[in-house]
Amino acid sequence: MKRPSSVSIRVGIGVIVGAGIAAVDNFAFGGEVSPIVIVGMLVVFGAAVGMIWGGRAAVAAAIAWVWLPMAHVLKHLMRLPDTIHPNNYASLLKLGAFTFVVTAIGLGFGLAFRRLLGGHPTKNV
């Protein structure tokens, strides 16, 4: 039996966590979750994977990040009601940029904390 590669594990974790964050954003409390909850989830996930995998965590963080704006784009394309107002492409682009920065800040915190704790650089696998 073939073992999964570390890249596929990072991709899988990014998919699972990203889907979970998008689900919380869209379905918890009827889609009326405070944005600070989503920001916190993105920062915590980015920091956690950054501490665990170092620079290789960028794959998982990027995959988890992309779920949130894509869920809103899909809702817009299917003309479903959404909590973003105004529900237009400019707002969706701003959401994508903002959540990207938030996830990157979390990843940066994780990388800095890893270095502070004396974590050794990992080889790219």
C-alpha cells in the first residue's frame, strides 16, 4: 500500500479546514456569523500550520483561504442570497483580498513563532 505524500496531506487538510470555515461562514446561525469569527479561524489555522510545517504550510493555507471567497462567488453566480452587501464582484474581490491578507498574517505569525522556538528549517518535499 502506497503512503500518501506530505503534499497530499497538506492539500487534504487545507481542503477540509477551508470547507469547514466556509460552512461556518455560510450556514452557522443562518449565515449571520460575525466576521471576526471567520478572521480568527483563518489566523489560527494559518498560524498553526505555519508552526507545524514551516514554509511548506503555504499550500494548506492557500487552499483553506480560497474556499471562503469561492463560496461567495458561487452563491453570487447562482443568484442565491448572501450576507455580503452589496453583493457584487467588487465586494467579492475585496473579500478575497482581505481574507488572503488575514491568512497570510496568520501564516507569518506561525512561521515567526516557529523560528522563535528554534524550529529548524524543513526541506522542501
